[in-house]
Amino acid sequence: MLLILTWLVATVSLGYFTYFFTNGTVRKRLLLSFNVKTAGTPRRGSGLDTNTASAFYQDNTYASAFPPNRRHASRLLNSSPATQEDQSSDDLESRQALQLSPTTDTANQKKHLHHLTATGFSLRDILELGDFCDYATLSGIALPCAYHEFDIDKALPRPYRPFRWAYHQTMSMTRLEPDWWLELNRDYKATIAWRQQTFEKHGDAVLQTLPGSELAAKELMEMCLQFLCARYPHYFSLNTEDMMLHNEILGNKTDLRATPPMHVLLANVPEDFAIMLRDPTTGLYTFRGGMIMSSLGWSLGTKLGLTLDEIHKPVPDYQEKMQFSMNRYFSKMPTDKPIQRGSWGLEIDKPLFMPPEDPHCKLRQRQDPEHTIDRVHLRVDWQTLRRLPLSGAIVFNFKGLFTPVTEFRDEPYVPSLVLKVLKEGRKGLMEYKDTWHTEHVVVPYLEKCEREQVERGVIEEEWEARTLDEAPFFPGWEEKWERQQGF
């Protein structure tokens, strides 16, 4: 995987530089934007040093990079702003370079009416499309199928087991399953109540939107509500005349005109969201708003306003192996290709939100001999990433899910795969994953489970650990998941 990633980086870099140096128009426009003359030959020795040159080309790469334009999709709607102000892709690209909508200030209807988002829509377009427009058509991602048999009192989250071997630091992404963008389970009522209490206690540290993110926050809220109403029609309904959301699980309704978008999500969606917006000058993406209540060792308040690189600075190998790929991916990510991925850890009990000062942090500093396997849980942070069609924002959303490690006992290959990672995972990655405080309990238990699975013929004695074909699940997961829900 690392070899493939290296090859991709080299190939894309070569392709970009070839495009840059052979396309005179692009080269000239970019160089002029940085006050660099395009004629004449510089003296020997007067060029940029290596670091400055690298930064120069990186900045130019992202400043001129845009995702695929989505304005053409509005032609498929009954009310089509594209037909009123139609332009070629070249014209739109030229306008984007000069008239980008602000991402650090609130958009002004008089000043920014014709400025464009990263996906090619003007503020005028967005206003004409109105509330709760057809985001499925605009994004290219269909609404989910109705889940009529879903019972909120019995539903369990799917049993994610995102274990991999060989274990390298990569993005490890797969295509998003549109039906599972947002997931509800039988803890819904308790989770919504806990999240509202957490906001009351921590305020801006867990929920905040910065100026410039208003359009994206509204768009995200509307897309989430459309998803809930389509996926769970027996629990959610939306009246667009009086702008009321009806939630039959909680037995209440939300006034969408009187409630800020992120607060609508707080009251109805038990998941976290982070809104990333493209900086019009650098082309890099910055964290401008969101709601995060399942972070460990950090909080929204400590990350808001940072770039993607700054947010991931503590991650091992990020700068060396992932930074270029992530920035390039963000700059070009289409709206119709959302992705999903999972990260995991092992925890004592179920710490969901743990800011830096949380007392639970002390449990990670020692291996307590009093701890038993019954207290150890797998924590999976299941994440999705998608671009919003109108604002061009990229949105992370994720949920923290806990499973007792004792569940691994009857899950084929899972004990062996986790053991492989714990025993042979690279030191820096495992220190960042921070599983050490549980390993004195977990490793002996998993070794016992592995022996049992070999003795019962569930797995082969000489099986060599590898990422499972069913990843991020395991063989027979659906049967177990349905049985546990009483199907």
C-alpha cells in the first residue's frame, strides 16, 4: 500500500508539473497572481531555494485547483439558475479565480451576489434554488432507501471492525454507502439528551460556526433532514410550508426558521460534523464550523480555524506520507464520490468526549491490575467525508461506537488480527493509538480466544493475519447483527 501511495504521489506530481509548464495560459495566470514575471530568464543562482520553491508550487497547485463544477446539475431541476446565467467551464474557472465567495466573512447579498463557490454556484444561484432544494440531483448522490423495518427500540449499530494488516498510516478509504451516511440506534434518545447536556456545559468548545460558514451550515442541515425523512419516514417528517421538522422518536418538533442550523442537528442527529471551507487565496481547506462531542484529548475549540495540515500535526507520519495526498484529494474531491473510513482504539469503560483536562486521561497513564476484560471496549470512530454541492464545503461526520472486547470471541479471525496489530504494529503508530493501558488485559484474553477458534475449527491454525475480505466487518457479521436485534 505504501508503494502504491508513493507511486500515486509521484504520478500526480509529474502530471501537475507537466500541465503547469505546458499550459501557457494557466502558467501565466498563476505566476502573475504571485507577482512573478513570465518573460525573461533569471540569473543563475538567483532562483528560489528548495523550501521556498516547494511552498511556491504547492500554494500555486491548490490556489488554482477546484473540484468538478456542479452548476450544470441545476439544469435538471425545474427551477434552473444555470439557464439564466449559463457559462462555459473555462469562463467559470476564470471567474472562480477572481470572484470567490468569502469563507472568513459572512456573504453579503449586495457585495457577493455573483461571487462563486468552489463548485461554481453564485450566491444568486443558491438564493434562487431556495430552501430544501433537490440536493440528491445537485450532488449526484441519491437519497437513501426507506428503512421501514427499522425499530429504534431494537436497532444496533453495524459491527464495524476496521482492523488492517499490514498496518500502515494511510487514508484507507472506501466509497460511501449512501443508505448509511447517518445511522440511528436504540441509544438515540439517551445520546441526544447527553449531547444537549454536553453543549450546555461546554458551549463553544463543542459547537461553533465562524463567519463565512453560514451557507454551508444551512446546506448541511437541510441535507441531513432530507436524509432522515427519506431513510426513516415513520419517525421523521418535514413540513416545508411552516418549516417544521417532526421527530416522532422524541415526540417533538423543531422550528427551522427560529433555530440555527447546527442547533437543529444538535436536537435531532446524534453524530458529529466538521465543516471545512476552501481558502480563496491559498486553496487549502480550513475548519470553519461544526459540532464535535466525541473527541479524545482535544476539542472543537482547540482546532477551529486551523488548516487540514495544522489539525493533523500530531498524527504520526502525516506530513511525510499523507499531507500531499490529503491536500490534493480535498482540492479535487467531487460531490458525487463521498467516502467512508474507520479508526479504532481500546478503552477502559466508554469515554466518548474527553477534552484534555478530563480525569479519564489518567487511566491511560498506567496498566491497572484491577482492570478486567469486562471493562475493556473497542471504540470505533466511523467517519464519512463528502463535498456539499452548493457551498463546496467538505464535511466530515463521525460517530463513536463502543463494543465490549468480549464480543470478539465468536467473530472469526478478529482476535488473531487484533493480536497481530497490538504485538507487531509500528511503535510510533501504536503509541499514538494509545492502547497500552489496556494491553495487559486484552492480549491474554485475545490469545485465549484465538486458541479456542483454532480448536473449534473456526480459523485455520496456520492462518496469516491480513485485512479481512469482509472489512470493515467480519465473516458472518450480518447473521450475528440481525440475531442480536431479534430478527
